[in-house]
Amino acid sequence: MAEPNQEREHTTNQRHRSFGSITNEGYTRHDAYTSVPRYYGASTERTPLLDPDDPAVSPLNLLHVWNFRLFLWIFVGIGCLWATILFVNGFVTIPFIVLKTSGFLELDLTILAIISLLLGIFNFTVPSEAQLNIGYFLGGQLAFQLLLTLVIPHLRIYYNVIGIITIAFTLLAVVSSLVLVPIVVKRAKYHEEVRLTGRVETRRTLAEWLKASSTVFFVTLLVAVPFTLIFLGFLLDVYDTARLFHGAGEGTNGIFVPIQSSSYGIHTSSYFSYSVYVQCTAENENVTDSNQPVVLIESDDRVSSQAFYKGWLEELYVDNKLSRVCLWNRPGRGFSDVAPTPFTLDDATNALTIALTAALLPENSTDKGAASTDSAGFFQNRTLALVSHGLGSVYSRAFASKHSTQVQSLTLIDPIHEKLLLRYLGRPSRGFLIWLHGLLSPLSITRQLSWLLHQQSPQERYLGITKSVDDFNQYQLPFKTRPSELKATLQEQISALNGGMSSQLARTTKVLSDSNIPLAIVTSAQSARTRYHWNEYQRELTKITNNNVAWEILDGPHNVWVAEKAKFELQKLFLNVLKEKHSS
């Protein structure tokens, strides 16, 4: 009985050995024909291959990939900190973070950089070719924008170090999140799939497809489209400034006067410098009255000084009825840089004094653009006839109170009373809407459509000047679309909200109430009908000096000169005011 059992055991062992040898031989053949890189190491019985869907198959297994993801999170933190600084700087200027721009473009770029980084982190392990192509496209845009900012002199000065650093940071963030993430993660994923599964996985799960598709959708909607609109708006600004500052026919004829913190004559916590634009016509030698004062324009917050001049004063100058006219753009308005926040009436008066002193220097003077408040021969011994419109009357009153001896007359067109400042300017809801509008303004959608559909010129986009003066809406384009104009409006809203503008006007009223400066008030009939107690407050404004020579209500809108009859009456009234001083 033992022998048959031994024979069966012997036969069974032989079969097992034979099967094992076949199996080992099969493994040997399999290993020989599997194209696994030598440095990855082939799988053995002790290190079995993993399923491609196993969570252990991840590019984050590699240290440099994990560190790169950590680097993106650090970038997000830096971006959030910088966005917070720019946000606060928009309401109160932080020392050494002084911008000549509105700050809205820099804030937008930083926010978009943060969104780009977060989307790159969200889709970190599932890169896509579409994301990579979008990254190349946006990276090229930002690189070109940075190059233009560095190469073109006036852009380099305008955006200064803060703007250049912001553009460079945005470029680095976009390249890191949309270009480097797909490249680095794709290579790391290939490495880990071959090492752990023995092959490269080409299929994707439904969850991965949804994640990749949603990321591409949000990158396109929240990053690519805004960046492209901002880039096109930037190119339009480059074109406009080139035409306005260097182009024939449309070029500017004034000068840019630097305003520095040391020029204010007060102690400031930080150094700042910005430029304001001032322009004076040539001396009209055909005017019969050689002692006629220089007309100084102060415009409303919705009409540029240039449009105000062309609307009705240019005709008087061409007809040899005005000797000389000067205008300027308040900080943030027209061609002027944005001033630090808060910007007060005293700041505006100091800036205008410096700018006007430089503009009225003799033509052969070498000190143009570097005048100060104590320049010899201030205003070249010329008197000034101040004419202002809307909110500009507030600035004219402040200027007249400081230079009452140089002011020949004061003409206020549909002026605003200080008691109405909070109602019309200082509402918090209005301030929020202005800020939100400013945040969206770098997208430049309306400005792009202005030349695509309406073929509007750079002067229309910057100053609201068109060939026709009949349309009130022509004046509105710059003030609804340009970031610097919205920032200047926001500064005025802040000044009205905190009561600074009203308190300063109260001081100017005390000074002017003792003066005999001829005062003329022109009220819009439309404003009188539609605005809150407008006539009552206009009547109070006739008493700001002791010499009220006229109060007329003209039949027209707030911009009274757009009505032909009202323009004629306004011109006649103004010429009479210019004579009033000489006949007294």
C-alpha cells in the first residue's frame, strides 16, 4: 500500500515542478518583452503592479511636484496680501505705495492672478492641453504688455514701479498655474504611472473629464476673457496717448507740471509726485481791452475743461472778445495723473497754483514745469476771471478765497451748494457703485465699442469732445469708462462723505463774504425744475460775496451752453461780468 502512494506523490511533484517551470518561463518571457524603462524597475511578485485608478498612483508622490504645489499656495497668499494692500490704498494712500494710476488695473490683475492660481491648484492632478494652450496665449499677452510698459517712456513713468511689479507678478502667476502645472504634472504623472502600473494610462474617468472640462470653462470665463479685454483696453490706451501726446492735429498744446509733496509746504508722511495738465491759449492781441483778465476754467465732474472751453468760450476767443484762456485738468481728470487719497480742496488749490504759475511764465522761461507757489511775479501780475461749472464751482471758490487779490470776477454756472454735497456726492451706496464701476473699467468694453461701432476719436474717449455739441451724452463717455476719472470721482465722494469738503467750503465762505469780487450765478432751468430745492440754494450762493452782479436762470440742461439760445445769453452775461470790475 505504501508503494502506490509514493508513486502518486512522486507523479504529483513532477507535475507541480513542470507547471512551475512553465510559469517561471512565462514570467521570464513577459519580463523580456515589457517596455519598462530600466531605471523605473519592473514589477516582481514582491512589488505587484497597481490599478491605474488606485489613489496611490499620484504625481504628488514626487517631492518636486509636491513642492511646486506648495509654491502655488504661497503665491496665492502673496497675491491676497497684495490685493488687500491695493484695495486699502484705493481709499487711503499707503506711504510708499503711491500710484499715478487709479489702481483699478493693478487690483484687477492681482485678482485675476489669484483666480488663475486657484484654478491651477484645483485641477492640479488632471492637466489638460486646453489649459496649456490658454496659458501660452495669456502669457504672451502679459509679456507683451510688460514689454510695452518698460519700453515706452510715458507708460514706464505712469505705471511706475508698483504697476510694473504687479504686471510681472501676474505674468509669473499665469505662467506657473496655466503653463508649468500641465507640463510638470503631466511628466510626473507619466513617471508614476509607468513605475506603479507598468504602462501609461490614456483613459480618463468621468470625474476626471468633468473636473478638466469645468476647469477649462472657468479658466476661459474668469481668466482668459477678462485678461484679453484688459489687454485690448491697454493697447487702446497706448494708441490714444500716442495720438494725443505726439500726434499731429490731435496733440495737446499744454504742459505737464509736476506736483510733489514738498511743493505743498506741509509735512507729509511720505513722498509723492504726480503731474497735472494745464493749458493756456496764446495772448490775443486783437482784444481792445489790453488789461482784460485771464479767464480760468474749472469744469464739472462730468465735463472736461477742454469740452467746457470748446462748448462756448472758444467762440468768444476766436471772435477776439477774450484776451487769454487757461484751463487745467484736476488730478485724475483728462490728462492729469491721479493724486494720493484723500484729495482735499486745499490740495487742489495748491496744485492749481503751481500749475498756473508754470503756465503763465514767459515763453522763453526755462522754469516751465518746475514752478512753485512762491515764484516771483506770481501770475505775471495778471488778474483772473474764474468761470466754473457744477462741482467745479466748489474748487473755484476755494481758489478764490486763497487768491482773492488776483481774482477779478467769479462766474458760477449751475453751481452746487455745500449743503447738497452729501446728498449728491457723499452717499455710501454711490461710493460703492463708483468703486465697483472702477473695478470693471479696465475691461474697456464700452471704450472698445466706441471705436468699433461708433468710430470715436481719442479726444472723445479722453475728453468727451466731438464735432457736435448738441448731444449731452457726448460728455459722459470718459467719466463712465476711464479708470482715472472714476477714481477722481471716488476721491470727491470720500471727501464729501467725511465732511472735509463741506468744512473747507465753510472756511472759504467766511473769506469771500468780506470781499467785493463781482459774482454772477447762472442757473439751469432744468435743474431748477428737477433737483431738490435747487433755486433756494442757488439764491444762497448769490451771497457768497458782497458784490452779486447777476443771477440768471437760462432755459437749458445742466450743460446750459448746449441750448443755442442759452449759450448766446451765457456769453453775453460773461462778457458783461468781465467789464464789471473795470466800470466800478
